[in-house]
Amino acid sequence: MAAGSVVLLTRALEALDVGGAADKINLIPQDFFAELRLQTSGIEVNVGDLAKITNTVSFLFSTAARNNLSTEELITALGSTVNTLPKHAIQVIRHVWNEQGKSVGVSEDKGNMSTVGQFVDIKWKLGVAMSSDTCRSLKYPYVTVALKVADSSGQITNKCFEMTVPQFKNFFRQFKEMAAVLETV
Amino acid sequence: MAAAEQQPPAVDGGKVDITEELLRGQLYPEAAPEEFRALRAKMGGLLQSIASADMDLNQLEAFLTAQTKKQGGITSDQAAVIAKFWKNHRVKIHESLVNQSCWDNVLKNMNWRVDLKSQSRHVDQINTPVAIVEMELGKYGQESEFLCLEFDEAKVSQMLKKLTEIEESMTALTQTT
């Protein structure tokens, strides 16, 4: 998978004529390139070239993100393009990807996937937490609810959670707003 | 030793790793480590008692006055600083203690929107508004599960009826305590 991604990125870069852009990148100071900000630098780069460079760089990072490339894989791919990018540009790309790469990487972790379902019913229970090992005088009321949910196959599950009084008030308020909107639509 | 004028560093749910040496350097650089340790232990103990009892102003005053009269207790300056700190941070500290004692799932966030169903197997559902609700459920400090539910008008009414029951019970409860 890793080797394939590197090849993919290399081909993508070549297709985008990174070589052409590479010559222009030589004109741009390191810091400016790193931040991709359009500031005047007193350097003759026309808008078209700048757009091309910006496109190339964003394509570079988004392809790397989609394929979850590590910094090493990314730099390796750049190293094998026909017209190698100048060293300072590579340094900048390495630095930026090291810092930001993880946050833009597409996660394949299923932990965040939404479960879609139909609301069936709600059961509830009201309690008061009196005391705990860390606090002898807790004295806060809380409601435990069990949402009966039917998934797309019709299977019923219970989703349970607790709410303190302020949390419950907010929950209630949201549903009142929902009802109001449903009425007016 | 004069009472510290600054507020103690904010404690993030008890997880902050503040060393005694760091505190001494910040607050009492001229004090000997032993002296500072004793002060810190004393103040920490008092705050723990106050937080654990979630003292109101009357209880706080009585408690601190008693402490100033004790042998090896605190000065009235120190009592004033502790009182000021508790008044300013009581709610936040209590909330933190409440959250620490909640070990089940909580509703971390909730978003919703209303859609118009334009296509459906059931002809009678065309152009009916439906609410799509996304709930983020999870335990404090752990990964969340995102639950996405559909509610038509009838289901929202059903929900509101149950929530009203809860509200009535809560009101009854807080009126009797």
C-alpha cells in the first residue's frame, strides 16, 4: 500500500508538471512558500504561476492525506520526480507535513461513524448523586435516559446516557425548537 | 509567612502535574522547601475539606474562623485569601467534582436540522418534514459514538411528552430538597 501510494503521488506530480512549477518555486523565499500567503514580496511572479504553484502544493498535500503518507514516503515521492524541487522547498514541505500531516490525514478508523436509526421510545429515571469518594457533598440530581432506537434492519438497541439538570434543560429546549421548526415547514 | 496574593494555578480536573518545586519557585522563592511543603499541605487540606463539603458562605466563615483560633492554624489574612478563592472558584470546582463522579455515557453534543422528504417508497411521506438529530455520546475523556436519529413530527411530540414528565419530576425533587 505504501509503495503504491508513493508511485501514485509521483505520477500525479509528474502529470501536474511539477518540474515547471519547480522553476518558479526557486523564486520564492522559504517562509513565504511555507505559509502559502499572498503577500507582496517584491519578486516578479505573475498570478498565473502563483495559482499553478498553489494548486500543485494543495494537490500534493491532499493526495498525501488521502493516502495517509508518512513524511518519509512523501519526501521519497518528491525526490523521484523528474525535475527535482529545490532543497529549501523540500525542507518546507517536510516541515509542514510533519506538523500538519496527521490532522489532515483521512482516518479509516470506524470509531466516528454515525449509526443512523429511527427513534422508537425513551425511558427515563431520575436520581440524586449524594456523595462520592472525592466529594462528600455532591447532592446533584441527574436523569438517566435510555433511547430505544431501531436501525435500518429493524433491530432495536438501547442507547443510554446521563444528563445533569442544565444538560437536560438544553436537551429539552432543542426539541422544543425542533417542534417549532417542523410546524412551520 | 504572609499569605500568597496570587491565585493558585488552575487545576484541570485534578490532572495537572504541578510539582511542589514549581509552586515554591513561582510563589515563595525565598522560602525553604520544608516551610513551603508545610504551608502547601495545610492550605491544600483546608481546600479539600471546603470542596468536599461544598461549603456555602456561612459554613465557610464558621470553618475558617475556627481555623484561625486553632493552635498551628491559619492567620486571618490567609483565611481571607482562602475565602476569596473559594467564592470565585466554587462553582467550577464543584462542577469538576460532579463530572469526575459520572462514569456513564453523557450527551457531549447535539446538532439537528429539518429536512423535507422529497422521495419515499411511501407516497404519503412525500414532502413531510423530518428532523435529523445527531447526538455525540460518550464517557468523559473517552472516544464518542455518534448517533444519528430521524424524528417526524409525531415522534418529536412523543419525545416532548416524555421530557415534560422528566421536567415535572425534577421540579418536584428540587422543591422538596
